[in-house]
Amino acid sequence: MEALLEITETELADFIQITNNLYGLDFSGYAQESLRRRVLRLMKLNTCDSFTSFKYVLANHGVSDDYLLNEITVNTTEMFRDFEVFKFLKEEVFSILETYPRINIWHAGCSTGEEPLSLAILLKEQGLLKRSVQYCTDINSEALSKAKKGIYELKEIKEYSKNYLRSGGEFSLSDYYVAHYGKIKMNKELGQNMLFSKHNLVNGTSFNQMQVIMCRNVFIYLTSEQQNRVLRLFVDSLAPRGFLILGAKESAVFSPILNELEIINGKLKIYRKKR
Ligand SMILES: C[S@@+](CC[C@H](N)C(=O)[O-])C[C@H]1O[C@@H](n2cnc3c(N)ncnc32)[C@H](O)[C@@H]1O
């Protein structure tokens, strides 16, 4: 019978300290329960039957930092995720963006690139793609290299197509990719103004004069102290009257930084810098 793997609170704290000291990774802000589940999964993958043996693997650099990051961070994403947000951008925000000669957009925690691609499609349909620059950052370099390739599973496309139309897409999603052996490759044109870079929101530097920052489903992994620090980074990176979009389950309501932001749509977590 397979022994039940367990990990105590002290061991979890040990994991956080070792990965911080030896790998330079900071998992201290991650929600304890999901971190515990992911460490247990890592132990299993490395055929360790106790935390002590896993600690030995870690201490001897038996795994790479990218591997650790991949297993600990959750990269789940999809095209036109929460389509109401994209619909709102198209209907209410694009007309404001149209007034800028150059539109800077930061996708913070872009994962494998489905979010920037979704926005690129809508920007193209509005004739705004050529003057937009999409800065796509993530802490996970493996997710970023997937984003750069723009190749995805065909099986997801039915749902994505539905959400593209619900977002106000004007044609067919199939106009934007070619399918081949169960995969789809997104049209190159969509990625022509995307810049990818590895960036840790918790200790990273700010960007300049962003008209839009999308950071969805990333805050859930951070402590409220880290969230506040990241919000500061976002407000500093926004151009006057720039838009900040958080994930459906996230908000800036409890942060003192809120008084620098106006709530544009509370349900969709869309904020705007006051000045
Ligand atoms: C659940 S995905 C969300 C992807 C996309 N924004 C969406 O909503 O579909 C969370 C992403 O945040 C990234 N992430 C987690 N902590 C981060 C940090 N401190 N700095 C930058 N990215 C981080 C993960 O690597 C992952 O790709």
C-alpha cells in the first residue's frame, strides 16, 4: 500500500526558507494550503517518501529553479477568460485608447500568452493593433517561452471561439490561427508588437506610462502586504488616467492605494488612475 505523504507546518516553512536561500525564490506569500498541495506533488514527482528526503534533493540542487517555479505556480489561463472584461474593454475603453498615438499595455503574469493574444485580436479588429505595444511578463520562463511560440491545443478552441464571440469578436476565431495535428498556431501578426520578459512582481521594477495594465488571477497567490506593494508598482507604472484590470476574485478595495484609483466597474475589477 502506498504511504500517505504528509508535510507539517514547520516543514513547509523549511521549504520556503530553502527555496529562498538556495534558489532565490520567494514563496512566502503563497496561500499555505495550495503551497502544501504543490510541495506534496513535487515530493511525489521526485519519488521522495518524506520531506526529509525531499529536503536532501533540494539542498543538493537536485532540481532547477525553473522546474520548481513551474510546479509551484499555477499557470492556468484561457483565451477570452471572463469574456465580460474583454467586452467592456472593446465597448468602453477602446474609444479612449484610440485617442493615443501609441498604446502601452502591460500583461503582468501573462502565463502562456492566451490573454495578450485575446486582446491583440480585439485591438486588430478595432484597427489599434499596429500602434499598441503589449508588454508580457511572468515569473515563469517556461510559460513565457510557450507564450512566444503561440501554439496551443486544438481541443480548447471550441470554448475559446464561443468566448471570442461573446467578447464582441466580429469574425471567426479560426481566422486567427492555422490548425495542424491537434494543435493551433496563432497568426504571427498578432504577436508582432508583443515584448516578453521574465519579471517578478514582488521585487520587480515598474514600467513606464502604461495606458492599460491587466493583472488577473495573480494576486490570489500573494499576501496582502505583497498585493499592496504590487498595487503601488502598478499605480506608478500607469499613465495618468490609465486603466488597471484585476482578476474576478481580486480587488484593490481594501488597499490604501485605492484612493489613487477610481472604480470604473466594481464587478469586473476595472480601475482607473485618477490623475
Ligand atoms: C493563474 S495564471 C493567470 C494568467 C492570466 N493572467 C489569466 O488570468 O488567465 C498566474 C500567473 O501568474 C504568474 N505569477 C505568479 N507569481 C508571480 C510573481 N510574483 N510575479 C510575476 N508573475 C507571477 C504565474 O507564473 C502564472 O503564470
